[in-house]
Amino acid sequence: MRQVDISKEPVELFKILKFEGIVASGGQAKLVISDGQVKVNGEVETRKRRKMVHGDIIVFGDEHLQVRLAQ
């Protein structure tokens, strides 16, 4: 599982997928989220602007990311 360090909470879900290079663009991130291809904390998430905080786990395909607040 890969750690994603954020400097402040919350961060929108689509931005994490975009900035971590999981998808090519913000538009593509929004598309895969709205298509139900992304899980957050074990549940399918379709809200593109879902607020992610420390400890959240994102799964998309083979990618597993855990959000961590950088200190």
C-alpha cells in the first residue's frame, strides 16, 4: 500500500488520483470516480469531490493508497 502525504486536510478525491499519477488528468479522475471504479474505505465512491482525510484508503484497480497528513 502506497502512502500519500498531504499537507492539509481535507483534499478532494479526484485531486489525489490526478496528482499521484493514477490517472492522466482531473477530467479522467472525475470520470472513473463517477463510473464507480474507485473505492474509499472499502465502499464504492461516486462523489468526485469527496473530502479525503488522514487514514482514508483509496483503491483504484491495482492501486492502494493511504492518505497521511504530513507532519
